[in-house]
Amino acid sequence: MTVPFIPFDEGEALLDWTGLAEAIARGHDLPKAAIGDTFLYRDPDTLLSRAAWIDGMGMAVKTATIFPGNPERGDPMVNGAVCLYSDRDGTIEALVDFHLVTKWKTVGDSLLAATRLARPDSGRILIVGAGTVGTGLCDAFSAGFPDAGITLWNRTRAKADELAATLPGVAVAEDLEQAVRASDIIVTATMSSTPVIRGDWLRPGQHLNLIGAYRPDMREADDTALTRGRIFVDSFDTTIGHIGEIQIPLDQGVISKDDLVADFYDLAAFTRNGPDDITVFKNGGGAHLDLMTSRYILERWQAAL
């Protein structure tokens, strides 16, 4: 049997954002995933592998190599692939481009939460951060909220202008506070270690969707934002104890675990109590989401054959 390799461009052409969000939702109807990470180091280089097994879906191992010296030689710093295995007999079913899975997993994760937690009549979306995730966020949230307008803000204005020039209809904000106050959905994808979103800027009815923080020392929203909102996460296992966005306010007693309403294994709880709710979602990622995304990609690839 020939094992397919699904490259980035050919794979992406077959995908759609709402379809992926629905696939992630269905994946959480299956038994809870077993997940595990391994890190190997050879200073300054890193080999990272993240594995997941979902009974009824199969197994995936996403491996990334991070070689900081590569850009000096004109090569990408990060490389890798996802190996997808059969749940029936453990045979390999596909190799999928690492960057394809990572992009779609990260953005699809947040889109699923937003479609459940944002007001359905949301008309203004703010994307904070014009980095590598920015294009996918603009595309995905346009698909999930087709009647909404999208605005970009970036700490360096020129970078936001550059990205917006490639995305018809996307505006650029000059002032972050004003942009937050004017938006119905705020999505953050920054590399900040200190909060960029202030809870005092929020108003009733908004949805705040936090992607960027992934280390124990990183946060994008301040304590006030968390205490004003009803907090949801994609996975208790990958956010509590791992990401500063949640763990720092837990350690400091600003919030308690009881303030975390639900994760994706209780999607029925991802609802608004009323139109004035402020909802907050923390995207923590995890290998189980890589598995769900890879399975969706393979299914779309097979359907196109």
C-alpha cells in the first residue's frame, strides 16, 4: 500500500473552516484522548513530538524539528510532519505536512469556540496580531461570521498594513483600546508575555478568544478581563498547569477552577446565559486536536481522489 503524503498547498485547497470546526466537535463525542509529549534537545536545536490516541479515530504523532540556525542558511527554522495511524490495526495511513495541520488546528480550535460563545449577530471582529496565524484567522472568521467586518491591529502598524493589503475588505486599526471597545469578537494571536487586552475595555456581549499565550509566563489578557467574563478552554489538560493565561490567575487566587465553565469535552455547556454575557475562551491546543485535524484532512484528501 502506498502511504499518501499530503503537502501544504494541495491539502489546503480541499479544506474549509466550518467543516473543520464541525469535525473537531465530532471528535469530542468520542472517548477522551490519551496524549503525551516528548522533547529532545541538542543546544540550540529541538526535536518535539506530540502524540494522541482516540479510541475510534486512531493515532497521530506530530513531530517538529526546530533548528534556529537554519534561517541563516536560507532554510525554514521549523520542519516536521504528522504520522496518522489506523485505529483498527495500527498501520500508517498518511503523512501530513506539519505546517498545514498546525495552521488549521490552531485556527479551527478558536473558530469552534467562537461559533458557540459569540453572539450570532456579531458584526465586528478584531484580530490582534498580524503574525503567521493572522491570515488563517481572517479567512476562518469570515467563513464563520460571513456578515461581519474584520479589523486588524498589530503592535507594528506596518505589519498590519502589509497583511491587510492581501485580504480584501480587511481594515487596520490605529488604536487598540478603541478597536476593542468597538468590536463584538476579539481574537488575540500575539507573542506577548504581558497582557495586551484590558478588562476595563470590554463591554457586555463581547467574546474574547485568546490564542497566543502558550508558555507558563505568557498572558494576553489581564485579571479584570478574566473576572468579568465566563471562562472556557479547549482542554483542561493542556491549559491548567501549562499556560500562564490560566495558571497565573489560578495561582494568585484571582480565579478558581470553578470559574472554568467547561472544555470541549462538554461542548453542550458552551453557551451564553444571555446577550450581555462576556465570554472568554483560551485556546491551549494539544495533540488530540492535531489528530482530529489530520483525520479531517485525510478524509477530504481521500474524497477528492
